Amino acid sequence: MKTRFPTPRRAFYGWWLVGSGFGVQWYTSAVFWRGFQAFFLPIVGTFGWSQAATAGAISLQRVEGGMFSPFVGVILDRYGPRWAMLFGTITTGAAFILMSRVNALWQFYLAIALLTLGMSLGTFIVFVTMVSNWFIRNRARALAILMTSSAIGGFTLPLLVRSIDAFGWRDVLFSVGVGFWIVGIPAILLARRRPEDYGQLPDGDRPEEEEESASNRRTRRRPEAAFGIRQALRTRFFWQLGIASSLGQLASSTNLLHLAALQDFGLSPGLAALAAGSVAFGDLLGRAGTAVIGDRFDKRRMLAGSFVIQAAGILSLVMINLEMFGVSFGIATLPIFVIAFGMGFGASVPIRLAIVADYFGRRNYGSIVGLTSSVNALFGAAGPALIGLTFDLTQSYRMGFAILFVVLAIAMPLSLTLESPGRMAARSRRSDRLSSRAPGRKT
């Protein structure tokens, strides 16, 4: 009688997708999401544009990104990721190169618009959709690991500032564009749509494990939701989550102005660059913490908690070298800003993405997360413009960031009062039963 030994399990391909997305997201964060603040003041200084006009281009990027997001989601759900990534990667690199040669404000806006189109198809939504399709039980962990790359990207900010000082912002932007092609093209070759298309199951489960008893399956994995796009849009949950996460996006979208704000508050350029870059440490803690506990606790409370921590960080930023009643806070609150803002923002990103998948399922995840991104963009676009406008009016960044503290205070109760996944699923099943009994409907 032959003894059968268990065959070793190969690494689940979903983790390869997490790894490839990690590299692209890290680079995108290093040169744009976190790193573009290093280019902001040099560009303003070169052309003499107002901060409101220059920051308005970043606001345009948020709005345009939101406009593209639903279409990107539909493309991914119907046709898969590869062609979208190819177009997006080539376009993004070309946009950075074009930006390095601008000489007028309209050219800068055009480069930002092209950059937004490229990044919409080649970065965030693409990788979030792929990873969410390949994981269910470990979804929050996988998304948190993927999003950790954005935090690590912030560590390169001081190096980027020194590079701009040494070579000029134009040459550095040109190199950034070429670098995006080098990083992005290998990720295209690894892209895969869903595990079922390749004979695999989410989370690396084996097909034979699906044959276990129904009771065992229920203990291992709850039934997956399968909301349609119209069905999701008709729920109060979609809009309540959209508004709550959008208020958080409004606050976090101003990170591109942290470097300028810290210098305005009296910090030296070197210390300001170090502090703005070090926000990535808190960000990394938030995302890594979500990777550990994100699948174990109520995500609604975790989302609200992330807003509390982020609000504490913004308040600490406002208090740096602030004088009240003859007392100056100095830089005592600077470490709190660095850790708390980064931690709150970092934790919120994978949590809200996992919530969308948990509530609405994988079937139309790309389209639904694209729609939520559109709602986020309407609010997030106001962030840089708000800070730039208040600076032009008051010659200080304090008022603008103080307003963001109030904004996050509103987002907290909206997150806590979201419906539970069970109630949403029950409502969906009742709706499906009523639809199936409707006159004239085929069964």
C-alpha cells in the first residue's frame, strides 16, 4: 500500500499580484502622492504663480481622477487589467516628461490632466481591484500590505528634495517619467483578473476543499455578497460610506502641502522636509496594523478610529509654533503630527477598500470602488484648493488646516452608524426574492 504524502503548496499567485502592485504603488507615492510636494514650491518659485492657482491643478487632478474612476472600474470588470495598465503606464511616464518641459500655467494643467488619465488606468484602482478579486478571508490583510507601499514611498521625500536642489526640478521630473516605465511594465506581465480564470480559488484554497460539508464551509467563509451596480447605488450605505470616506479624503489630499505649511510655521527647510517625509512612519504603522487586525474587528469602528487619530494629527500640525495667550507651543506637537496624521490616514485606506468588498462582493467590485472614488474626488479636490485659497487670503496655512479638523469630526459619527454587513446582505436577499416573484419575470 502506497503512503500518500501531502504535496507542498505553491505560493498563492494572489501574493505575487500584491508584490507587483506594491512596487508600482511605492513608486507612484514616492514621486507623486507623497513626493510631489517637493516640486510644489520650486515650480511656484520658477513661474511666480499664486499658490491657489498651482494647487488648483492638484484639485483638478482629484476631480478628473474621480471622473475617470467609474469607467476604469467598468473596463476592469469587463476586459481585465492588462490593456488598461499598458495604456496607463505609457501615458503616466509621458505626462511626467511633458511636465518637466512646461513654461505656462495652461501647460502645467494639461500635464496634470494627462497624468491623471494615466494613473487612473495604471495604478491604484487596477491593483486594488485585482487584489480584492483574489482574496476574501484575507482581503484586509492583502490590501493593507499593498497600501503599505504608499507609506514607504514617503520615506524618499528628503532624497527627492536634495535631488531637486542638486539637479533642478525639470531634470528630476524627466527622470521620474522614465522611471515609471521601468517600474510599471514588468507589473503588466504579472497582471491577472480573477483566480477562477486560472483554476484557482480566492485566498489560495484548493478545489477539493470546496467539497467539504456545508457546515464546515460556513465556519470557514461566510456567503459572499454579489451586489449589482444599480442595486449598490440604491442603498443608503453606499452614500453614507462615500460621504464619510470623502471627508477623510478631503483632509488627506492636502498632504502635498505639508512641506510648505511646516516651513510657513517656522521650521527650517531641512527639518520641514524631514518631518513631512517622516509622516510615512505613522502611515506605515497604520497600514501594517490594519494588516494584522483588519480582518478580526468591526471595520466600521476601525474606520471611525482612524479619523479620530488623523484629526489629532491635523490639530497638532495647527499648533506648531502657535502662540495663544502669550504661550508658544513651539515644536512640541510636531512628533504627534508626524505619527498621528500618518497613522490615521494609513489605516483608513485599506479599511474603506475592504469595507466596499465585504458589503458589495467581488462581482462588480471594480465598478463600485470606481464610483466611490468619484464621490471621494468631489471632496478631495477641494482640499488643496481650500488650503491654497486660505493661504492667499490670510498668508497662513493655519486656518485651512483648522477647518480640516472640523471636517474629520463630522466623518466620525457617519462611520460609526453604518449598517452591519449582515443587515445589508439580508436586505439584498429580500430584494432578490421580491424581484424573482415580480410578474413577467422568468425563473
